[in-house]
Amino acid sequence: MADQNKQKRYFFLGIGGIGMSALARFYNAKGAEVAGYDRTRSELCKQLESEGIAIHYEDDVDQIPSQFKMSDETLIVFTPAIPAENAEFRYFKDNGFTMLKRAQLLGNITREHKGLCVAGTHGKTTTCNMIANILQQTSKGCNAFLGGISLNFGTNLLLSDKTDRVVIEADEYDRSFLNLEPQIAVITSADADHLDIYGDVKSVRESFAKFTSLIKEGGALLLKRTVKVKPQVKKGVKVYSYSGRPVMGGKRPDFYATFIRKMNGTIRFNMVTPYGVIKDIDLGVPILINVEDAVAAIAVALLCGARHEEIRLGMSTFRGTKRRFETHYHNVKDGRETRYIDDYAHHPAEIKATLDSVRFLYPDLKICAVFQPHLYTRTRDLAEDFAEALSIVDDVVLLDIYPAREKPIPGVTSSIILDKVTSKKKVAVTKAELIGELEKHDFDILLTLGAGDIDLEIPKIVEFMHKHND
């Protein structure tokens, strides 16, 4: 059996995933030999190759480098997305290799380090990136495995030899986060999602409650005030509540934002904490949903000893995460403002928060939302919630469902969302028809939403925006 903590070689099945690539980079930076397989040579894979990591793109045992076929020296890391019939997966399994899911390897890291683990059905990627950006302003910096490419650092991995703290996105899919042992845990949300795994929202929340029981003694839990999860923490673990907006009535949370205001294209707020008030925080990325994520991130940073000036600097310089409310086009011509924003939102609560933020920032502008549903099961289970969230805007374009790991489900198409949308204008088209369809729409703000491959359309949409607005 390979020693998981003193390993010569790591082979990653599905190395191009955002979480897998960060682990590959981590062990490559530590001096181990790293290689992997992925079915698509994405830009992220090309970056890994440039860092000296060997990757092949055919499911072919013969393409595995010979040194990675030594079972006593090689640890195999795989994602749940790798099918059991994958030839390389079967080869490693049949030949006695030690094989770990990505989450199990992350679990090992949290046992060796002080994990700052952010969980939630939405909000965790932005919160993780905010924590990392604040801690990078401190003298010790931070280690971080991020669930998206930071626009501040251009990577999903940060390393520091001055601290044993590590920021980790705790993924609830397949109950992966139950492999972790956090020092500080955050729960941003626990809504109905991944019901193909959990069955119902009650099971989702029970899993999050189990996650709280894994926090190390002497650690801390930050739980958003509205999240319906009953903590099961060990003795000595402190439980704090937080909120993104001022609280009316009842017991106030331990951390919350107040005096939220819009100023010259920015959003600023004050933050009340058990240790005093931090005044005049510039949100960096001025969208309303980011306020509650910022409160959670600042609370974690405070518990880690960050000073007020470091927190303000970390927030004001925060540039966001790739595909999280990312502006790709902006123009003001003859007094008319036009803008194109792309966002990863793929759950109804995320979509609602994103569209609410756009309405807050641009209350008088015409907004068109293009949404690509992600997964047949999620579409089936949450169709009404998707329709309600999208109906915030007057103009909705729906694309075909992106299947990811799933096979089609009879009767489940984008139409089951479209039929329930109440917007004045609504239509369903294919990706190939999208640009032609946009020609028929009159809007000031265009948003593309979804976790599938809608981002591949960004260059075409940007070209369209230039053509019609420059």
C-alpha cells in the first residue's frame, strides 16, 4: 500500500477539473511527480502542461507513463465523474493501487493543516476567494484550494510556507465534504440541490449537520442566520451566526453588515462584530449578493487574527472569480450604458441573488437573461423555482439542458422551465441559434447564466456586443 502522505507520484483521473487541478498543482509544487488523464484538453489542462505535468486525453492504459504503473509508489486520485467502465480506472483498481477520491485527499490535508472550510449549496466559491484575498494581505499569507480561478491571482491554488492554514471549498456533492476535518467551517446555504444524491432537502440539511460534527475541538463554526441546519459540534467548538443585511427584530447575529450603500458604482458597508465595528468596507465587486459572502469571509479572517486595515485592503482589492459576475463588455455611448456579464449561477437561489443584484445596480435598465440549465435531475426537481427566479427580469432566453454526467430523462427539457416563466418575453433556443436570437431582443444589460459550457459562447457574444453598441 502506498503511503498517502509521503508519496513519490500522483496520477489524477479527471485532472482538468477545478478541484483536481488544484491538488495536482499542490503536489507538483511539493516536488512529487504528477501526471493525469482528462477527456478534454481545456485551457486549464494546457496550463498544467506548461507547469510540467504530463497529461493524455485518450482512455488508454498504454498512454500512462511507465513510472506511474508502480503501485507501491503511485497514489491514484479520481473524481466521482470518472465512470466505473473507464479503462484506466479499471487498470488501477485491478492492480492493487491505492485509490482515493479527491475529497479523501483533501481530508488528509485538513488533518495535517488548519482547514478553513467553506460549505454551502451556493456562495462557497466567492467566500473562499474572499478569505484568501484578505489573508494574502497579512504577513503569513495563506494556502488555498479554490473552486474557481481567482481573478486576483490567476490560479486556483495559493501556497505559503509561513502558515499551516489552508482555505478549502467543501463540496456537498456526493457527500464529499464529510471527508474533511475543518478548524473553522462556514455554511453559507443548505438549499435543495443534488437531489439525485440526497433525495430531499431534509437529507441535504442532515448532511450539513454531520459536516459540523467534523470540526476539530477548539475550532469554530460560522452559520448563516437563515440556514436551517442544527449544529452537532464537538465540545469546545464555538458557534457564530452571521447575516448579510441588518437584522430586524429577534436576537442579532454575531457578525452582520449594516449601513449598506451604493456610491459611484461601488457598494460600501459597515460590519458589526463581537470585537467592534469595521467601518467603510468597499465590496470590491459591487453586487449585493457579495455582501453576505464578505461578512462570512471577514469573520473567518478576524478569527485568524487579520487586522482591520488588512481586511479593508483585502476586500477593496477583491476582483472576484472567473465566471462569477464577470463583466466581459461595457460601453457608454450617447448616454446609453450597455454591459455583458457572465455568471456561473446554476441553482435557483443563485440566479435570484444574481438578478436581484443586477436590478439593485441598474434599476432603470432593460435586462435580458440567457440561462443554460445544468443537469436533467436539477431541472426536473427545481423547475418551478428556476422559473420564479428568472421571472425577475422581463426578457428570458433558455438554452438546452447541459447534461454533464447525466443521461436524458424523458420529458425533461428546458420547456418545463419556460412554461412557468412569467416574463413579458421568453423563448427557448439552441446554442447555435443564440446569436441570431439576440438580434431580436432590445436590452441594456445582458447576462449569461449556467454551470455548463455556455462560457464557450462568450467570445461570440462579446463580438455581437461590439458590433451593435460600439
